[in-house]
Amino acid sequence: MEGCCSVAVSLELSRLFPTLLQLSTKEVVAIWDAVSEYILGQLKLDKGVLLTGLGTFAMVQERFHGAEEVYMARRPVFQLDSDALCLQELAFPTVVIPDDVKIKPLNYRWLSQATSFPRHVVEDCVQETVLLYSFQLRKRQRLAFTFKDIGVLSCRDDVLCMRFYYECVTGLESKASRIALLHTRLWMPGAAVSDGATTTRGMQAAPDHAFPK
């Protein structure tokens, strides 16, 4: 079941996650649900969104040759920021986003208005979550990160990539949805997650002494 994953943070690392240590599970999930809503809205406008430290969401239009005709289809893609995540032990697919795709960073002003949280709280929550997620990946904790109504960033067989929901792909490309689906990595309902990890819609930091040893 999707929820917010609580991660024990040592006293030494707690200074890196001051906002996550203060926010509740419900608040973290609300912020990340707003992030997903904003990204999906931009994809519908054929615009890309940079999630600093994690990767870039975008829409690409591609030409596919059938037996008798050529098809044009739009589909969502996610380009992982492998350099920022420092994923030496994980493989990831190569995703190329055309230069003509307009890409902008998250609009924290919009997110602040959507969640009723101060802008600095939203921005710190997002940045600290990305940092905490990268820490978990380096520790070989294969958590699957869910973007509501978009898809799941998950690791299978040491390959980390975004798998989009069927409804997301068909919602973004209604005319050539079958072609788009055939060329998109899809998250299948009930799909197993590596190492038995559950999917999470956010990450909450907590002092390590708050967890039983």
C-alpha cells in the first residue's frame, strides 16, 4: 500500500533534514501529491519539469513506422539525474529529451498555493526528500517512489527507472495511445517491488532513537 516511508536518521545526519523531521506523514504526502499534480499538468502542456537532484519529466513526440503507414505518438519519459544520485551500482535506461522541449524547474510558488504551506517549507521538503531517497539507494534500500497519477520510480534487478501508469500514458496521448503504450515502460498493477520494499509517496525522517533496535 502506498504511504509515506519513515526513515531513521542519525544525529549526525539530522542536520540535513530539519524540515522532514518536523513535518508529519500526512503533510509530506500532501506536498508530494501536489508535486505530482504540477508535473502532470505540465506534461499535458507538452512541457518538461526538472526535479533537481532526481531527474526530468517530459513529453516526447516520436515517429513510428508501421507495415503500411507512419504513426506519430506522444509519450511521457523520465530522464534520471544519475550524476546527482551517484548510482555507481545501479543501471538505468538512457533517455534522450529533444532540445526543443521546454523544461523548467518545479514552480514552488504554485506548490505553496496548492498546499497552503510556506514556499520555503515546500522547497525544503522536496529537496530533503530527494536527498534522503538518494541516501537510501546508496545503502541498497530499494524503495519504489510513487508519483500520484503518473507512475513509479522503482528498481528491479538493479535497474532503476520510471514506470508510468497505463492511465497516465493514455490520458496524455489519446489518438495514438496503443503506439505510445507499446513504447513506454509501464507499471503493472500488483507488480512486485525488489527486496520486498513497498511503494512510498514521500519520505519522512525521524531520529534513529525513535525506532526500536
